[in-house]
Amino acid sequence: MTGHQDVLGLLAPLLRVRPELQDFCRFGGSWRSAHRSEAKGWAAFHIVTKGACLVERKGQPTIRLEAGDVLLLPNGDAHVAYGGDGDHVHQAIRITETNAIRIKETEGSISETELICGRLNLESATNDLLLMLLPQAVVLRFSGQVACRQLVETIRDELDADRAGAAAIARDLASALFVMLLRAHLEAEPPADGLLALLGHRETAKAALAMLGAPARHWSLDELASIGAVSRATLVRAFRRICGMSPLAFLTEIRLGIARNRIAHTTDSLGEIAADVGYQSESALSRALLRHFAIRPGALRRAGADPRPD
């Protein structure tokens, strides 16, 4: 098995997150807050900064969250967060718009629980590649991690004060927070299936690591099978079983994911990026991106360069 540090280093270009902070909630008494399902490629999250709450999803066990917990729903499932005595009528929730974020507060009750709620765009090789690393619900606990706790406290203070630039500051801090938490989760709990699992199985580890380390190389199935010391048929079956795609389809996902992120987040030329990820020309890469993501490189670069509104 490959060391997790080596694996995560190779995955670094794919481990990008873009958070949208939507609600800062101050709830007390008996309350209930419903959240609709998110669009493909978006995960839902709740950061608990005070108190405790429960979260329910259809057909899934109830999750209890306490101060110092972050709930991440990688598939953006519809869910309900609630607290207090379920036998009583739920408190009405008042919504106030600020420059930084919506404030949601229960009326007629003292705040006992505070949540920062939003959604997270997982900018990976495809919208699904990083999702394959994660279970349907991830509870990340930052109470024992000083750096994460300090980030959360700063995010909360920025949103609470609503000073100039608070939204941008909170958003960038949240991006760093989620990368740190995702990294800690992937180091501590390698998933049973998905991308990291390829690197944890004897039949696929060496071939997957070779492709991640040299995405520009024109790999053949024979070469990959030889590296993995397995037959071609065994390699293909193992890849399909673990991540639902063939070895060469996996290579395409990695190439286009790296290219997409470099176009959006660097000033590297398209020709340089194309060469680095194994495409013979800018036009070949452009066609592949359009086919795969339905977006052209120019639009990707403009989207990455445009400042996001507060």
C-alpha cells in the first residue's frame, strides 16, 4: 500500500473547495430548519459553533452535532436540522439579510445553538471524483484541532460583526478550513471505495499511482498491467469494481481535472497545461474540456479570475 502522505500530495491539485456561506443561525427553544437537496457537485455543510442539534435525512440514521463539529453531506442530500423538545410547537424563525450573510433567529427565545450553514463546491477531476472519496455523511470534529478551532472562531466573529469585507474574509477562511478538515479526514479514515481505495488495493495501487504521478504519459493497458504485476483483465475488473471506471477513463478524469483547476486558478498558458496533462494541442484539450464539462477554457479562466460577489 502506498503511504497516505504520498497519495495526498499527488491528489493536492484535485483537493480544491469553494464554500458558499449562506446562513448564520441563532436558534433557541424548539426549532426546525429544512434544507433542500443541492445541485450536482455541491455538498451541504453545517458548522456548529455553539450548543447542539440533530440532523435527519430520509432513510438514514439521525446525526447529533455539538459545538466543535462540522457536518458535510458530500451528495448535498435534503435534510432537516432541529433542536429542542420535539413535542412542542416550533419557534418561528426570523430572517435578516446583512452584507455578509443571512441571519436566522428563532423568535421569542434565547439563542442556545449557533450554526454556520452553506454549501461547498468540490472542484475535483469531475464533480464526482472527490465525492467518491467520501461517505454519504462526514462528521469532522475540530474541537481538538487548535488551528481549525481558531479559523472557525474567526469566521464566526467576522459574520457576527458584519464589517466591510466580512463575507470575503469568512469565505476564504472557510475554504482553508475545509481543505484542512478534508485532509485530516482522508488521512484518518481512508474510504472503502473510490479514488483513494484504488491506491489501497494491491491490484490497482501501482497503476493508479503511476497515472497520478505522470498524467501526461501515453499509458497503455499493457504498461499499467505490467506495473501492477497483474493481467490486463484483472486490472480493468479491479478498477471498475473499486471506482466504477476503466484505468484509461480514470486517467482522462485525472488529466481533465488537473487541467480544469490550472486554467481556473493559474495564469499558465493553455498550451503549457495541455502538454503537462497529455494533450497534443490547445484545441485538443479545449475539445476534451467542452465534451467533459460543457465549458470552454476561456470561460473557465474568466470564472476563476472574476471576484466572487459578497
